[in-house]
Amino acid sequence: MEKEEITEGRSNTVQKVVQEADTSIHYGSGKLEKLFATPSLVALMIKASVDLIDPTLPDGFISVGKSSQVIHDEPTMLGETVSVTVKVVEKEGDRIVLEMTAYDEAGVIGRGSHERHIVNRMSLFKAVKKRVGQLESKDF
């Protein structure tokens, strides 16, 4: 089976029922124990993006996040379902920009954008190893 190419307009939707671990209390907002946390929304946006991009890549390549911008406008309660749709709006070389819209049962809860880059996994980890080696010689 040949892998599909990532092109502008291609989209993916993921859904998640808000669990206790997804609530704001787990991210430092002690007064919001029953509300869906913004970091959980960002994580769902990243998952939708990775699920869209990475299966299309050749062996040995992955996508990595470079930046995200998220506006979380409306609250979602524990137990509700959140859906996130990401759509490729720009692809230039190894750079992919996606727009995101998030919904719960009542309507739109947030919007944003996410930039990912396609990298060689082995090269990435060689760079990480080199960087860690630089830290080993530091006297903190």
C-alpha cells in the first residue's frame, strides 16, 4: 500500500472524553477541578496532527512540533467529548502548518495553529546525544 502525500486541505479529526487527568487541577489550576485544561487541548491538537502526518512519512522519518498558538475560548466539563480537527493550510518542504478547531457538544471551544517539521529520527537523536554531551562537561 502506497503512503498518501500530505497536501494542503488534508485534515484529521480526533475525539476524547474529558477524564480527570485532562482537567485544569492537574495543571496547577486548583479551583478548576472539573474543567478541560488548555494543555490537554494542545495535546489533543498535537495528537491529531501527528496522526495525520506521521503515517504518510517514509521509514525513519517523524514530524516534530516547532510552535503552537491556541485560543481556548469556552469551558468543557469533565465527561464531555472534545473533538479536534486539524487541517493542513501550508506545506513547504519539510515545514507543515496546520489550523485547528476544537468542539464539544455545545459548539466551538477553541482555535489555533500548529507548525511541524519532518525530520530524520536518527539524525534528531544524534543531535540530542551531542547536546547532552555538551551538558556533561558543564559545572553547574
